[in-house]
Amino acid sequence: MPGGRLTQQERQQIAAGLADGLAYAEIARRLDRPTSTITREVMRNGGPTAYRADLAHHATQRRTRRRGPASTRGAQSAPLPHGRDAEAVREFEEVLTTVFIASGMPRMTARVLACLYTTDSGSLTAAELVRHLQVSPASVSKAITFLEEQDLVRRERDERRRERYVVDDDVWYQSMIASARSLAQVAETARQGVGILGPGTPAAARLEGAARFLDFVGENTVRAAEQAREVLHTRAATNAEASPSSAGGQ
């Protein structure tokens, strides 16, 4: 059944599909499964290049035994807004977490960011994150510190003076700009090495090549981020202006 747990045979088919270079969506179609199920399965078990069907099956069995039935009942206990399927939301949050991990983010940091992104308000307090993720305050604090350093979250105070951690439409822009600044710093440092190692030497040529490459990528990153921000903000403003007239016409 599409909603049931993956069988060992299905995992072997996933492994075969990955070996053949199939996209997750195609593997999912062949197994009559949601694409999110295949994505989560692969990403939490080594990624597309390291996925092994037998290891993944055993790992899932171990996780199921550790989790037990209590956590499943707890996940279904509270109704979600907008008529959402609690299990589908939980599965998507896991998928988003594993994708963040695959991009190089520490696991707890990825869980916190995924939690924030799947919240309608886009903001949560430390206590709310601790309660949702069932982790220690120290773990949340460490994750938030990492996310702040990457300009992926910001802090603000609500009306009750509680500190909230926020993601919004601007955080990816800020993160891209921070990434470009980091690339520029590496490029500048590489150029300093050219003089030290001696212009014309193989090592200096390598550093100069790296600096040029990073300059090019950084400049284009900034340009693309600024263009995307302008286009998306303009579109959002246009939609916001159109909404009152649309509502008034009903």
C-alpha cells in the first residue's frame, strides 16, 4: 500500500533505480509511492550515492523499535490547522530535514530550520522548539547560534517580551549575500598567497585561478540574489495591492 512502510523488496528497487540514475519521482511512480517517501528514505540512509537497501531496512527497523508506539500516538494527538494531515506534515518535515542535512547542515540545526519553515507564523520561541522537537534547550540554542551565523534566522521580541526565532522571505537573500562575502574573503586571501608563493609558480597559479573562480561565482550570486529579491518582492506587492479590489468585487 502507498501509505504503508517500505518493504525490503521496495528498498532493493529504490537502490536499483538509483544505480540506473532514475529521479526520485520516477522511482516513486514505479513503486506507487509519494516522491517525498522516496526522498526521505534515500536521504536519511546515506544519500543517492551511498544508499544500500539492506542497511536501510535494518536501520529503519532499529529506529522503529526505539521509537515505539507512544511517539506515533503523540504525533497524532493534536489536530493541525487548515485540515492538514498530521502524518503527511511530519513526513514532509523529515524530508526537509534530511535535505538540509545533505546540504551540509548539522542534524539538530536542520531539524530546527525545518520546524521553523513548516510553521505558519515562521517564528517560534525556544520553549516551543524544545517541546516540538523533544530536545534540550541547549541543543536548540546551539542550533540557533549556527543558523544566525549563516543569516538563516533572526531574533525578535514579541509583545510578551519573549525571544522568538524567525524565518521570513528575506532570510535566503541575506544568507546568499553572506555566502558571497565569505567567497570574496577566500578569494582575497588566495591572492595574498600569490605574492608569498611567488607569481608564476604552480602554487601561485593555482591560488590565482581559485580567486578568479570565486570572484566570478560570488559576483553572480549577489547579482542573482538581488534580481530575485526585486522580482519576488515586486510580485508580492502587486498581489497584495490586487487582493483588496478582488475581495471588494465579490
